[in-house]
Amino acid sequence: MAKVIMTADDSASVRQMVSFTLKQGGYEVVEAVDGKDALQKLSTTKVDMLITDLNMPNLDGIGLIKGARGLASCKFIPIVMLTTESQDSRKQEGKAAGATGWIVKPFKPEQLMAVVKKVLG
Amino acid sequence: MIDVHRQAFKEEAYELLSELESSLLELEERPEDEELIGRVFRAMHTIKGSGAMFGFDDIAAFTHEVETIFDMVRNGKLKVTKKLVNLTLQARDLIKSMLDGSDLGNGGDLDASFQIISGLRELAGEAPPEAPAEASDEPVAVPVASEATYRIRFIPGHHLFTCGSNPLTLLAELRDLGPCNVVAHTGGFPSLEEIDPEGCYVFWDIILTTSRGEDSIKDVFIFVEDDCEVKIEKIADYGPDADNADYKKLGEILLERGEISREEMDSVLGEQKRFGELAVSKGIVEQQSVMSALVEQQHVKEVRQAVQQAESASSIRVPAERLDVLVNLVGELVTVQARLTQTAASRGDAELVAIAEEVERLTGELRDSALNIRMLPIGSTFSKFKRLVRDLSSELGKEIEMTTDGAETELDKTVIEKLNDPMVHLIRNSLDHGIELPEVRQAAGKPRQGTVHLAAVHSGDSVLITITDDGAGLDKEAIRAKAVEKGLITATAELTDKELFNLIFAPGFSTAKKISSVSGRGVGMDVVKKAIEALRGSIDITSVRGEGATITVRIPLTLAIIESLLVKIGNDSFMIPLAMVDECVELTREDVARSHGRNLAHVRETLVPYIPLRERFRVAGNPPDIEQIVITQVNGTRVGFVVDNVIGEHQTVIKSLGRAYKNVEGISGATILGDGSVALILDVPQLVQSVEAEAA
């Protein structure tokens, strides 16, 4: 069965690109428009991995990671955050909240797939 | 596909920009509103991040400056002023014009962006930016790493699992880098009551040999390096200067890893037992540490061995003539050996027979390995044909893919060389006449791209080479019409499909309506057939109209030595290649009388035509009362050859007849028998052909 990956991003174009790339790679994709939406969907849907932006309205990436780690179903799944190079402190914050890894924006589809393969096996 | 993403980004960016405008105007009214500041920041952030991803680098770079300012505002380091709002609005307008111009390759107004950035930096109390400099794109030299072995100790943090990391995927990633041995240290587990089920207690020693360098190993651990202990040491490399002496002793490895001290090592070494056992029994190190060190030792040894083997297993290039000389000598030897065996048997000397048998065995082995040296995989010619197909298909305006199978099948070097021209001709034919134009194919409900499949497979002492295309197939009616026109058959002749298809091998036969540069120049398939027969091979076609055609070429493995059937007519000996022989039946005087001079024999209810060789070769004397018919099969038809006696199988070293007799019909060569006499090798297909021609 195909593994399910959630992409949480307030930018529709990034969501579209991530979702397109993952589907090409044979994964199923669940999209969420912000942290709140993502957390709500996570409580009802079982996903194998989460890719989240850090800056989002309503609930930001850090809040989403903390929230997700609090869910039993998401305790051990890989969570990858999308950051920009200027956000090193945010990266540390994310790691502390329980993120598995990160992808630095801008990234190419191949880089995204490499990271997914790395953490999801 | 990228264009779709770019379009999506542009739409999103326009939306964000109009939102940005209203947010900025509101912000002017309520400069303290954190919600509004956050919204502005996020809009900038998204435009920057997504912009860079979809190739809007100029927009991303510019927006980055504005974003930086708003990050400061967000963190309370900067106040919202009218000037800031003004500048940001200008920035917003500039981004919009950059977006508008992006399709036209218009990079936006550099001066304007410089002005805005300077203004923003001034507000932030920073130095204005350097005037935009030429980007340096000097390539960074990437050093080519040679193969090396690394010792990696990976001690995961206790909370590795709750960060979503899986050490197993990391180990799998290491394995992708090269040969890898992993030893897990499980000694850290507490007792069951104290265990934290979500914690990680295991650590690993990994010995990895890779040519990708240390950085690629570090990359594997990039997400976990902060929380885990990862130690990477290079312990051996295999470059040209690497010394290949014995690898380190167990004690030295443990010492290097810091698991024992030198004093401990020396004290243990003082005793005459295996170091590992001793060290463990003395409680200096744990069993698993010793295991891990042993694995390292083994790993390096294996890689070194592999490197050495790769060096020594290299091949030697020998001129082909030397091989030919060798094979000739072996041929002579086989002949002499046959004589020796025969002489020994006739003398009745047991000791001599024993020696002769020994020589026979050795000669057999020598012959096989000498012939083996000349064997080459057919794959090299396959790749040549790939190129041919590629070039021809574009010339013909067709879309054709070539697939191959059995490229590793081995054939005598001479055979492969002589096979080249006929194969080129056959493939050209398939491409030119077989596979249709893409439009025609589409109309017929086939994929636009045609396929030519080339396969080679061993079958007994021959190799079968098949060329299969999924083109139009042979047009039976066209072949028939053409054959009648050329006078090859009568208009009323009844032919099987096979016979009909075989007509295309007749001299001067060509069904292509127009002559192209590729094929159809009159020197058609008959030349191919002759070339194949010169190799003692045969050729066959099957085809289904509309679905394609398959051409099968059967070629003997080698030209030098063949298995054949030794027969006698009077005092003369002849050889019939065994591959063509189906069976032997008797022919009595009564049988001959019953057939009323028509040379047909009844074999299990079917009629088999035969050729009396005694007559054909004008051998003097009378045939015995009971003659033998050796029934052969050539291109699917059975033809018998009448001889006096069948002696038996014979390993035949083929000798050419020399220039004077080169054109003798029906004889393809000669060989020397054990008693020194000469036997002629029958050219079965040619004999059948010439008899048929005479009869017609």
C-alpha cells in the first residue's frame, strides 16, 4: 500500500509542487492549508510522514510539530520542516519541538524526494 | 509541467500582493497591530520562498530584503513608520511589475530595487548594500575520492525515535554507498524494570568501503548529528599508493578505537592465546567490541582481496593470427591422435592403448579450451546494430526501438565477423520493408514506435539468432505475384507459406515498390542466404500479415571443428555434418525397383526424395545389396543421401580444399582421417539445390 504523506503549507504553489512530486514518486498525499487544518486532519487520518512549512497562519509549523508529537499516531513518524536559510534559530526550535529533519527552500523536486527517501526508507 | 507550477505561483503571488497592499494600508492606521505585521511578513516570506523554487530568483532576492526588515519589526526591533510603509508599498509595486515582466524575460528595474533596498536598510540602521556585483560562478572543483574504508561509530541519542528518526533507514542509506558491515552493540540495555520503551539503547559500529568520500557519509547523518554521536575515521584506502600489507592486528584496532590501553594490550599479548578471547576473559573489553573489531579486520581483508583480484583477472590482448595458429595446431593434433588411437588398437598392445587413451583425453580438453579462446560474446555486434537502427530509423522517418536478448551468447570470432554483413542486411530489411511509418502504424491501431528485437540463444552445437519486428509482415500475394512475374514459379503452383516465404531468398527477388537508399538494390536476400550457408548455417522466415515477421538464423558454434557422420562409398570416405542428419534407414534393391527410378523412399508413410551419391560422384564399382540412406533436414525439407556404409560419428577438423578446388560443387571442405586418408565434407544444402536445379 502506498505510504501517505501530509504536506502542510499556506502557499498553494508550494503545496501543489510538493504534492505533485510526491504523487509522481508513488506516495499518497494529504494537503493541509495551515497548522490548525493539519492538526485536525492528523487526528482523523493516519499518515506516514509530515512535511510542514514553518510560517503559517492560525498555527505555525513549530506549533504543528509539537501538536503532532502529542498524538499517539504521530509520535514516531518522520516530520520534515521547510525552512529558509535565514532561519537557523527556527530550525533549532523545530528540532527541539521534535522535527526529524528539514529541507531548505528553495528546493528542487529531486531534493525533496531524496529527503523523503532518507527519512521514510 | 514546470510551467503549470510557475503559473500557480504567479496567481498566488498576485493574490498575496493585493492582500499585502490592504494590510499595509491598515498597518498605517494601526502600526502596533501584531496580527497585521505577521500577515505582511508571511506574505513576503511566501513570495520569497516559493518564488525561488519556481525560478523567480530576482523576485526572491529582492523580497528577501523586505522580509528581513519585517522580521525585525515582528521581533519588536523596529517600529512601523510612515516611511517604512511607503517603502514597502513601493517594494510591493516593484514585485508586481517583476511578476508582470517575468514572462518577457524582463528582470525588473534594477535602479528602483536598489533605491528601495537602500532605503529599507537605512531604516534598519544598516549599511546600504554594495552595488549589485557580478555573480561569480567559478566552478567549485570537486575532488575525486578514491575508494577508502571508514570506521563509523554511530551512537544515537536516547530520544532518537521520538524525533521520528529511524536508525535502520540510516544504515540502509550507508549500505547504498558501498560494501558495508554493521555490528550492533546491545550491551547498554538496562534491566526490564528500568527500561524506557521509547528510548534507544543500541549503538552501531559500521565498517564501510566507498568511493564517495567522507562528506557523503556525513550527509547520511545530517539530520541526527546534533543529538547523536557520530565518529567517522578513515582506516584504509585503496589508491595506487596504498600499501597492501596485512591489515592491523585485532589488538591494534581496539587500541586505536580507544577501547583498551596500550598497557592492557601488552599484558594480554604476553600470553600465548588468541588476543580476542583473552581480552574478553580478562574483562578488559566486551565480546561485542571484539566482534566489531574482527568484522573490521575481515572487511578490509575482503576489499583488498577484491581489489587485487580485479587487478590480476585482467585480460591479455593477443593478435587473432596467433589464435588461428593455435587452433590449426590443435586440429593437426586431433588428427594425429586419431591415428595413434587407431594404430594402438590394431597393435593390441595394452600399454600403448593406455597411452593413446590418455592422449585422447588430453587432446579433447586442449581442443575445447583452444576453441573456447576464440569464443566472443555476440553483444559487441548487437551494440553496433543499435547504432545502425538509430541512424536508419531517423533517415527513414520511422520511430523504431531495438531491444536485444542474449548478448552474452558466445560464438566463434570468425563466425561473428562473417555474420556482420548478413545481419546488417536483414536488419535493414526489417526497418525498411517491415516496420511501417508512424502514421500508418497508428492507423492500424499499433503503437507509433515499432520494435525490432534481436535475440541470440544456444541450441545444441548451434546458435539461433532471431530478428523479430512488429511491422507489416510479409505480403504473400505480392511475393507470389512477383515470383510468377520473375518466372520462379508457375501461376498455378501450390505453395505452403514456408515455401512462399523462402522465395524471397531467390536471386534477384525484391518486393519493395521503390528503391530506397537503405535496401532494395537488387542484391537482396539471396546474398544473405549464401553468406549464411557459407557459415554452414541456415535461415528461415515466419510471418503473420499485419503483425510482423521473424527471421531465424541458425549458425554453428565454430568453423574449425564439427561433429559429423562418416560414411563410405566404395573406398571413398565422406562426412555429413551431424547437425543436419535426422536419421539413417536401409535401402534394399527391392525398394529401388519399386520406386521405378523416381528416387523416392517410403519412410514411415511419407515419401522422402534421395540422391544416390555413388551416381552423383561417379564412384566406380557396384553398390552393395543393402545401401544406407542418410536422411538430412535442410530448411525444413527432408532429403536422403544414399551411401554404401555408415561408419559412425567423427570429430572433424575442417580443412579448406585450397584455391584449385574452391569452386567444386557439393563439397565444403575436407578432413584427414585417423589412417591418414582424406574424407570430403558434403555441402548438403548446395547438393540439394543443384539436384533440384537439374530436375527443374
